[in-house]
Amino acid sequence: MSTRKRDEPDVARITSAPEPLAEDVARRQKRYLVQMGIRIVCFALSVLTWNHVPRWASIVLIVGAVVLPYVAVIFANAGRERRDEDTTFIDPREIGPGTGAPRGLGGGR
């Protein structure tokens, strides 16, 4: 037997509550800064190793330094994750055959 009144709203469960916005933003900022740090390391290594390792290795580091900002921005702007629940806002209704007589295109009888 439930002791809750019928007019009280449903209470959200803590396990289904979304992550707080501040924590979400902080997590995305941290990920972005780590990726930009990796970019700086790639660029610095490509400059320092240009004449000391095979050219293709330095070029791979340069490509990494060029591609990482794009990937970092995509991940940073990914936003909040979706819920696993189905959030249908529209109740589908089945339309019956109707009770009136069929009408023509003009709508007149």
C-alpha cells in the first residue's frame, strides 16, 4: 500500500539524475586541456627531431599536432550524454475510422 498522495509529483531517483552541469563542464575542460598538451608535445617533438629521426616520424608528429585541435573541439562540444531512458514527449494515438459520412474534396455535402 502506498502512502503517497495522488496529486504529488513523482520523485526522481538519484541513480537516474544527470551529472551536475559544473562537473560536466569541468570534465570536458580537463579533457580538452590534456589533448592540447599532447598537441604541444607533438609539435615540440617534431621540431626537435626533424634532423635526428626519419622524416616520416616528424611528419606524423606534425599531422598529429594539426589534427588534434579538431578532435579536441569535437569532444569538448559533445555536451551532456543522453539518458538511456526513452523520453517520448508525444503520446501516439490511434485514429479510428470516424463516425461521419465521407466527404469530397470541397468539404461540401
